[in-house]
Amino acid sequence: MVLTQAVLGGVTLLPLQFGGGLLGLAVLFLVLAIIAAIAGASGVAGMSMDIAKWLVIIFLVLAVVTFLF
């Protein structure tokens, strides 16, 4: 990923939107949930799956709102 930069009066300006943090975090929590389920920690696995689910839902809502407006 390449960030575009602009220099204005010696100040470097970066765009506000530069990554897919929500999806990356969702995948991280999904992997954590799978590892915890294999290890037998059902509480951690369930909580991690809930967090991953909500991150994906938030991502989808924001994506739809972004495409509509």
C-alpha cells in the first residue's frame, strides 16, 4: 500500500483514510478464536468470535454508507 503525501509549507499532509483496519482486526480476532477453541478456552473463543462478528458488521455498514453517499 502506498500512501500519497502532499507537502504544503513544509508540513506533510496524509490522507485520513489509509487502511482497512476493521477487516484486519476482524481476521485477527477470528484467528484468535480458532486458536482458543482448539486450545479448549471456550470463553475466550466465544468472546473473540463476538468481537470479530461486530467488527465485520460495522465494516459492512460503513462500506454501504460510504457507497451510498
